[in-house]
Amino acid sequence: MFARPSYLGIELNPLELNLLYEHLYDLGTMLQTKACMGVFEEGFRPWPHIYKDKGRAKTFYKGIDRDLTVDLQRLKPNLEREDTIKYTGIMCEVFGCFGTGIIDSLEYTLKDYLRQTNGVLRNDRREDWEKDAVAKMVCHNNFAERPFAVVKAFWRMYPSLSLYNLSWLGNSMVNGTHRCAEVFGKHNKLAPVTTRLAGIAITAHPDLKRAVNVLCSVRRKTKGRITLLAREAHKADKEFQIATRKLKAKDKYAAQVQKQARTAASRDKAEQTASNSLCKDLHDLNIQLKARGNQKNSRVSYLKDQVYARIAGEHPRLYPALGSEWRKAGGKIRVSASSTDQSDEDYLTKLVAAMIAEDTISCGVNESMSHGSTQDYIRILPSISDDFTNPKVKVYKHEFAQHIAELATPVDDPIYIELHSKYHGAILYDNETRARQKLFRIAGIQFVRSFTKNRPSCWEATCEPVFRDAATGTYVVPHEHKVEGSNVLLATALQGYLQQPLP
């Protein structure tokens, strides 16, 4: 208990501070055990007053107890309420939480000094010589708090000083190195005046002061060796700081560019889905889901694309008729089930159905499908007022927008163009398969990127099964490979063929 801080600015000796902690522990125990309604009694105090010299404690307690009577009068009418029993129970639970907090805090900070742990340094376990030894000791944290107070005072006097210089100045004043001799103050009535000794920088031997001056001089013509080393190190630190800041700014700029490019790609995909493969009614939706058979992930992915096509386009729909059961806390439409009792597929199916129902009673599915759409995916950084914007900032924004636009501009892969023009719609005969179906027509070509070492990336041709109609001479997809009542192919009927990767 020899290093405990002062309590509320009142300097205490270890015996008084230990007694205060024991009172706090008793208060926490009382609150924790719900025997807490006694706090409303007249004159209740969790611990006794501790008065010290100079009237500081008396002034403090006077300020604390100034409104005590009025506060108690405001709290006492609780027993006259109609819901007194319920109110008292809730209040006891609240006080119990307070007591638990007090106990947990004391257990964390005091550890084996607590009564429940049979602390060896409790007051009632100390011997007489121990009590006499610590009776004149004072527990406080003035030396820890004084540098902060000095720095704050200098900052108010010189607000233009940097924190680096303020910290050095505060440390120099606190450690007493350059302290001048002055009157410290009266100790008691018998001792008249006691002066404080000067710092070591003033009272040291002249040879020592001369050596320190040579090494640590800050004059322009007589810089000390240590001063030069410190300034060179500071200069190197500043250069490293500038280089690090520029590197971070560059990385942040690159991350922003990639984010804008991803956003543009997502919007482009949403616009493409809205233009080419958007479900207009529930019949079309059911056919597309049946075409994917037992492929659950494929159905969920298709449903998410249908949702994004409506809410992530150039002019997204707001769907005001969709209530809170379809939205997140912030108001955005949710694309996954909020409960474990409902699957994502079931939730998304109902969500798309609700969107289709609202599309039928409003003008169009998506405003971006209307004529005159600009397909402008890039969001230009806004300016509050162009008249008061720095010209350099305008140039940087324009260059940034051009750079993002170049990255977001779709570029056709030359290999894809060659493969598409050569093989799309071509007839493929697979003589090595054991299946009855051997004739296929190439319906699509895509690049399949591999993220494992076991299989390399390659080009894949998606083929649909066909047979040659002898009457017309054309290749037709068999009816058993289509969804009943439509021309949509079943996903299980499609066949993929990979091109042999280059060595």
C-alpha cells in the first residue's frame, strides 16, 4: 500500500488509504447483496470523512454534501409510488450491478489487499512498528501528473509550439535541472521559511557545466556534438516520416482506384443483367429456377443477380413498398435471410417475387433501361463550390476521373474474340464419351481462372446437346433437355469442354 495514488486530490497516508479501500469494499459488498435501500436513509455515507490540512478536504466534502439533502428528498418519494415493489426490485438490481463493478474493480487493482483474500497488509494485521513507519508517509501521484500540467500550461502560453518541443520543455522544467533557488513556503508555525535549492545546471562544478555546454550547445556558431547528432537523427526521422506518408498516400490512392473499378464492374454487370436476362414475371422466374435443377448455389447466385440488377443500376429503384422485413437496420435491402429458420434461397425467391410485383405497378423495371441512358458508372469527386476550389484540386480530380474511366472501360480479350468468331455456333462431335448423346453445339465461351495448383487456368466451351433434323437439315435441341413448356435449357444438359492449356 506504499504507492497508492491520492484520492480525489486529498493526500492520504497508507493507513488512511487502506481504511478507505476497506470501506469501499464494504460498500460494494452491501450493494452486491441487494441490502442497498439504506442509501436513502438520513445521514448515510459509504465511508467516513477524511480531513487533512489546509482545508482542502473540508472544502471538498462541503461541495459534495451541498445538495445531499435536496437529492435525498427527491429520491425518497419512491416508497409512495403505486409500483413500489417492482420499483424497489429493479433498483436493487441496479445497485447490485454497481456493487459488482466496485468489487471487480478492487479485485483487479488491489488483488491480495482485499479482505476476502486475507490480505497480509490489512490495517488490522499490521504490527505497531509498521503503523508507526507509515504514519508520516503520504500517498499521491503528483510526480506523475505534474509533467502533464506543465505541458498544458506552456501550450496555453505558446499555442504555436509543437508537441515535440512542448514535451522537452515540460520535462526540463519538471526534472529540476534548470530550477532556480526560491522560497518554497512555510512548513509550520515554528519553522519560518524554507528555500528550495537550485537545480544541478546552476549548482554544478564549472568544469562540468563547461563540458556540458561544449557537447550540448545550441548556438549557431558553437553547436555541440550531441546537438548535431540529435538534429541529424531528427532530420533522418523527418525524411523517413515524409517517405512513409507518401507511400501510404500512394497505397491509399491505389486502393481507392481499385474500389472504384470494382464498383464500376459491379454496376456494369447489374446493367447487363437488367438489359439481357431480367425476369419480368413469376413464370419466367420459376422456369429459370427449374432450369438449374438441384444446383442450389447456382439458384442462389441467379437470384442475387436479379436483386442487384434492380438496386445497383445506373438509376436504381428504391422499392418503397418493401417493408422492414426485407431491409437492414440502415434501410438497405437485405440479400440474405436474417433467421436460421429460413434459407437464403427461400428468402431471395420471395424477395424477387415482391420486387416483380412492385415492378408491375410502377413505370418500368429500372430507369436505366429507358432511352437516353448514359451508362456513366464513374462517380466524380464532388466540390462544394467550384468558384472557391483550388485549381490544382480541380486538375487532380479531373485526372483521377480519367484514370478511373480508363480502368473501368471494358476491353475485349483478343483470344476471346478469336475463339468466339471461330467456334461459336460450331457443331462438336464427341466420339470418346460413353453417353448416348455425342453431338453438341457450342453456345458460349468463357475463361475459367484457377486458384489452385492442381488445375491450370483454361478456356471453356459451354455446349448444348443437339441432333440433326433430317427433314429440315438443321440442328435442334431435344425436348427432354428443356424445361417443360419453355425453350430454356436445363443446367444439367449443358456440357463443358476445356481447351488444352498451353505448355
